[in-house]
Amino acid sequence: RPGILVLVNDADWELL
């Protein structure tokens, strides 16, 4: 997982 930002819960970003 080469640093992919995903949006979760409307305004919560997670770095995968």
C-alpha cells in the first residue's frame, strides 16, 4: 500500500 488516502466517515482521511 504505497500511501493511498481514502475518505471515511464524511471527513476522516486514512492513509493506507
